[in-house]
Amino acid sequence: MTTRKVYIKCFGCQMNKLDSSLVAAALRAAGFEMTDKATDADAVVINTCSVREHAEARVFSHLGHLKHMKKSRPGLVVAVMGCMAQRLGESLLAHEAVNIVVGPHQIPQMPDMLTAALETNGPAVRIAVTQHIRTPDDAAAAEHLDAFETAYDSDENHIKSQAFVRIMRGCNNFCSYCVVPYVRGPEVSRPPRAIMEQIRKLADQGIQQVTLLGQTVNSYAYSAGERTYKLADLLEMASEIEGIHWLRFVTSHPGAFDNSILNAMARLPKVCPYLHIPAQSGSDSILAAMNRRYTAQHYLDLLAKARAIVPDIAIAGDFIVGFPGETDEDFEATAALVRAACYKNIFVFKYSPRPGTRAEQKLADSVPSEIKQQRNHALLALQNEIAADYNSRFLGRELEVLVEGLSKKPHLNNAQEAGHPQLVGRTATDYIVVFNGPESLTGRFARIRIDQTSALTLFGRPV
């Protein structure tokens, strides 16, 4: 029997990358073979994102290419999974390319669904199994997903000696611009026992860095008897697992950040001193309209507290520009926050209305697209200026990095040195470090002396 080949295309966040990796591992276990080319595949799986309009537009563009591909290959099966699949549901089946639609909570069904579709000659199959929003007490569904994650893990990351482990699903915040609570459901924290079992298994397989994932990871709370486990407890428990060298967690919400997390970071050597904590705006009026439930000063006070408890901490932030009603004064307040925060790096996104959210329903998209673009560029330019100056403090220092592999964008002055290719790694504080060395260092730790810096990258040589 010919082995069926599957190509997976992933859009979106680390949650989606984890889901794609889990599905790939499950498909391999079911007898499928993964391929890097859609043209070689019997089935194409697209994992989708709905956080921004641009992300959905890219998916539809990809589906357009697959529609043309199916004209010459009518047996090709196309599955759409993830947040966009959840949001649009059966309506996606109206697209000529799509055979299968799967919501994020039903990814364990993907092997069976692809098998059924391929056996019945793809185009004749129309399967829509999208997921209605689950309640936190839907224990059977949660256990099924836990079993799936524990069984398959995020195997495609193993070559880099790092993996993601989801500690919770969903979000309760309902920020006015965000579709995540509607497509991922309410917060449900996984049992500590299941999380630790998964991390031990990964450590036994050679994983040295684990990143704990949650839509709002610092909201983790799991009650067992009289005790409620929080994120700090997970960090403590995971730190005791032999073989794990570094622990990370993303993404945090500033609204109710527990000091115990920072204390754990300061106390536990394995917990990386890195915090990704989106601000979204520096204007209190915009933050209120976003339903973020904190002020700019509260946010800056939190960063000051983090630096007092963990002096060498690196902090990354997210911002949305062009939110409905954002004035020049509001944007200047955001720029002022960026100057005060002294970020390692930031991610900036132009606001786009997401169907079903409160902002889309109640607020007009009033900021012209050219103004959004200008503010996007201006904020990134400001951050690059700050970071270029701040990063010069690394010159001459030796840093430990976890080597991820060959650099995808070789530094032209040093693309090849002493017969060694250019490699890329990350520090515990998530700085990208580029250096020349043997490719055999991939997945290992190395000490690098920094001899050049830029706003986004550090350059150096192995010690």
C-alpha cells in the first residue's frame, strides 16, 4: 500500500505551531508521511489564525492556489483547521478547495478524517466538524485533548532540543479587539500531573528547553483538593526534572500578574529571565476602550517591579496601532511608554476589525490605513533606536546560547569562516546570537563572546 503524504502549512502563533506539530506526530503514527512540498502531497492541512484580517487573507490566498492545483489533481484533499476554521465553520466548505474543516479542540480527529477523505476520493467528501465553545467543566473533552498532547508532543522541535508544552487553553479576558475567546473558548488549566508527565517524557527524549504555553499563561490555576496550583508552582516542579536546562513561558497579561512568578524566576536557575508581556497601548483611554483593565502607569510599575526582583530580566512587548479613536496624542503616549519600558524587542500590529468582537460591533475603524502604517513604522524605528543603543552593553561579554541551527539570513560579512557555516542561537533572555561554528552544535549549548551588536541581533565567536 502506498504511503500517503501530507503537507502542513501553519499560520499564526506558537499555539498554532504546537497544534501543527501535534497533528504531524499523530499523522506519522497513523502511517502518513510528512512532506515539505504541497505539490508532492496527497493531502494539505492548513492551520489557520483569525487574530488579524491579514492572517485570514493569507489563508484564502493559499486556498486559491490549492483550488488551481486540484484541477490537475482532483484527488487532493484539503483540510482547514484552527481558529479560522472555528470562526467560519461550515461556510469554508463553500470554497472549491476545501474538503475538511476542523476546530482547534478537535485536532485529535485529523488522522481519521484525512483517512476517510482520501479513501473516498477527496472531492466527494464534505466534512464539517467545528467545535462549539466548550465550558470549563467539560472534563471528558479536556481529558481527550490531554491524552492527545501527552501521546504525541511537539516532535518537530526535538531536533533543536526544545519543545512547547501547553499548560492551559482558552482565554477569559475578552479584550475588545480579540477573537481568541470566541474561537479558543474559556480558560481551562491542565492538571499539573499531566504537564509534568509530558515534560519528563520530553526530557527523556533529549529536550533541554521547554516553553510553557498559554493564551494568558500567568492566569494558570488548577484546583486539586484544598490546593490551587499556579504558574509559579509549575515552574518549581518542572525545575526539578533532570535533563531540563531552561524553562520559559508565554504569553503573560499585565492585568493581574502574580509576584510569585517573578520570585520563582529569581530563585530558580532554570527559569529564563525573560518576560513577554504585551502592553498594546500607552494611552489610558485606548487601554480602557480595549478592555485591558490596567493603566499605562500600572504597566510600567509592573516592569519596574520585575527588574527589581530579577535585575537581568529582558522584556518584550506587543502593541496595536490605529485602534478606533486613537489620536496623535494617544500614539505619543504609546511612544512614551516604549521609551520608558526599555524593551528587548517589541511586536507592532496595525488594528484590523475582527468579526464578532466588541470593537468591531461598537467602534468604527476610524484611523486611516496610511496613518496606521506610519505609526507602525515610527514605533518600530523608535524601538530599534533604543535597542541598538541598549544592546551595545553586550560587547565583549560571554553569553550562553542554545544553538538552533543554520542561520536563515547569513550575515554577509561572515557567512562562512574557517570552513564553518553561520549558526544562530538564543540566550536565556531570548536574544538572537549569530556566529560561525560547526553545524554539529545544533541542539547544544555554547558560550559565545559578543564582538558586534545591532538592534535585533548579537554577533560573536565561540569561546
